[in-house]
Amino acid sequence: MQSARPQTGIPADDRETADIESSSDDYARRFSGPSGAWMLAVQEHGFLDLLSGHPGITVLDVGGGHGQLALPLARGGWPVTVVASDPSCRHRIEAAVKAGLLRFVVGDLLRLPFPDQSFDTVVSVRMLTHCRRWEEFVGELCRVARRAVIVDYPTSESANRIAPALFGAKRKLEGNTRLWRLFRHREVEEAFTAAGFAVAGRRPQFFLPMVAHRILRLLPVSKALEDAAAALGLTRRWGSPVILEARRSAATRQAADP
């Protein structure tokens, strides 16, 4: 599969480019080591489990140049397209693109270069929390999705509310930490409702903030703490980040397919 040429005529300062950093080798190093690999695996499993009942459907991964979802999805047989804001985001999935396992397209993430309902399911990880115009981003994900949209976001309705207090330690650990946004569940749900989608479910991932596990760097301890929190129901009630699945409502399906 060949990569598409980037769109032209769009002002640079009007584009959403949060995926450039998250698709870089430097960002990937934040998840190096056993603890980082474990956290990525937990998130990957959460997304793939939601798609496991729909083999072979078309998937658009928005801002997925990091390959966290695109690569396992492609290896699992899903037809995957990755759309990114810049050609540099292709770097970490270059081999898979050249091998024809997935398609890579460059375009404006707030004006996706696809017709309405072009893909069965649209996924996006690591993006919502860094998007300046996140409501528009949600609306655009929904526009091109025929069936469902799956995203992740950190929530303030969790132990993650202490994450801002850990910002200094996080910056010291990473060196180039970006600011991020914590969401309330209701505001995310309202954004999807406005786009004609209904929330089908939420899957909280970790009870403790992910940065705490990265600072700790003791995988057995992290797993024990998270297993205990899950057994006590704490993760289900106060976990973060949350993987959210939203599905197109019957009314918007009928309007699009009279």
C-alpha cells in the first residue's frame, strides 16, 4: 500500500500536530524497560479486546504513527490505515507500510481527508489529552466512523487527579514533558453525543497514575498494586486512563443510509 500525499493549502497554525511527538523515538523511550512494556501491553489489550468480535473490519488509526495499535491490528488481519499530521510520523511504522501491512496517509487531523463513514471503526490513542481543540477532534473521528470510535483519555475522576502534583517529577524523568488535559467523563460523553454517538462502555486501565509506575520502575510491585486495586474494585471506580467505546446511534445510521 502506498502512502498518500499530504493535503495542501491548510495554515500550519490551524493544524493539530500532537501526534508528531508521540510518534517519535524519543517518546517511545518513555516506555522502555519492563514497566513501560507492561503498561503498553495493558492498553493494547484493552483496545484489541473491543475489536476482537469484529474481525476484518476496516480501521482508521488517527495519530497512530507510534504503532501501538496499528502494528498489532495489522498483524491480526485488520485492514488498517494510519493518518498522521506530518510525514515524519511514518518513521516507526515504516517497515509495515513498505511491506503493505498498513496504509499511511498524511492530512489535517481536524479535517480528515476521507468521506463520511469511510471506516468501520476509528481508533485513537495518546491524542485526546494533548489536543487543543479536542471537541472538534472527537467530531471528526465520529464523522468518518461507520460503526464505532474508540479513544483513551485521562480523567480527573480518579487517582489521576494527583498527577499535576507529579508534573515536576514527570518532567525530570522525561525531560520534555508536554502539558496535558484531564477530563470529566460527562464532558467526553457530551462531545460524542453531539456527534451522534452513544457511549457503549468505559474501561479504566490503572488505579495509580502511569507516571507513578514509571518512577517506581519495579514491575512486580506495580503489578501487585494494580492487581490488588482491581480486586478491590478501585480501578473500575477510579482508574485512568479510560478506554472509551462510542457507537453510532441508529438515528444517524438511518440518516446516512436512507
